[in-house]
Amino acid sequence: MKIQKLSIVIPAYNEEKTIRLVLKKVSDLVLINNIEKEIIVVNDCSSDSTSKEIVAFINDNPNTNIVLFDQNINQGKGAAIHKGITLATGEYLVIQDADMELEPLDINNLLECIFLGNSNVVYGSRFLVNNYSNTSFIWHILGNGFLTKFSNLVTGYKLTDMMTCYKLIPTKILKEIKLREKRFGFEPEITLKLSKMKNIQISEVPISYIARKKVEGKKINSKDGLRVIYCILKYWISK
């Protein structure tokens, strides 16, 4: 499939310390095969100066293709992604967290996998290589590992990182799927719903990962983990 434009959706909530750096890295990113970038930032009603930082960056970089949408109320990461999907005009879409845990340069690795023709969906895995740091063993290794294995059990996939943020998916498919989960349940929901679609093949490529701690603004918690389990069962049973 020829990709002329990639939509990069950045959900942001209270990320005043990192959002400008993320925008700088994404803006400076040169995509392979001269693919055009479309950067869509959805500010999820942040209570800090995230929105001001985004506007300042846009004003300082008028030639960068950045679309900003401000949610009226805080709804969650999944809801911000939903909005980003509706605004996207690229053939493919990838999600970029605003917290600097992921390296935008890895997006090219996902795109390259598409051009190799082995699949039409690519996940970036934090577990294919030992390229992560500051990581909580209990949550990242055991927690994510368990959730991924549980998801694989019902989908038949052999993924190593179902909870990854980096999911490169055709925009048309994302627009067709009715997504419901407004928080971190987005990850299992999209994976389960992709597993029920015909002609969907998912590949994984290794990505780097620098985990941040709760005191640094990490938002996912044990309740979200339980919600992920619930979502796996819910979307496995539902049609």
C-alpha cells in the first residue's frame, strides 16, 4: 500500500513539562519514502499549562502541520484518541504519547514493516529487545506480560506487547470501528476488534522505552489493569 500521509495523534493531559519536546521531536522527524506528516494534538482538558505550551509551539513553528483540538472536559486517553481519529486525513495513523517514554524515530521502523508487505497493522513492542529503562518490574514486565498473554489467549495472536502505545493502523479501518473505551481500555479494545476483522495481519517491531514513574506523571494504575482484563473479556464475547 502506498502511504502519502501519516497522521500522528498525540493525546495530552497535564504534560506541560514534556509536550514541547515531544512536538519538537515529532516535527523534526523525517519519515521514510518522503511520507508527509500530519500532527494532531488532542488536549484532554489539561488543568496545567499544556494547552499554552502547545499553542506557543505552533506559533513558533508556523510551517509545521499541527492541528490542535481542546476537549471541553477531561474524558481520558481513549476519548482523546477517538477525536484524533475523526480528524485524521492520512492513509495510516499512529499514536504518540506526550510523556517522552517513546522515541518518535521508531515510527519509521513501523512504517518500514508496512512497506515490506508482511502485514497491514504494526505494533511497536517494548519486549522484543532489552531496550527499556527506569522500568517497574511488577507493572511493566509482569503486568503488561500477563495482559498481553491473556489477550493472545482469546485473539490467537502471538503478540509480545498488546498494551503498546505505538500502533500503526490504516485510518480507514480505525474510522470504521466503533470504539467505546475512553481510558486505557482502548488498547485491548482495538486489538480484540482487529482480531475479529478479516484480512488483518499484525506484525511487531522493536522500539525503545524509557518508563517514567508515578511521581513524574505516570497515569496508568492497578485499576486500569483490572479494566484491561474486563475489556479483553468484554470484547471477546461481544460481536
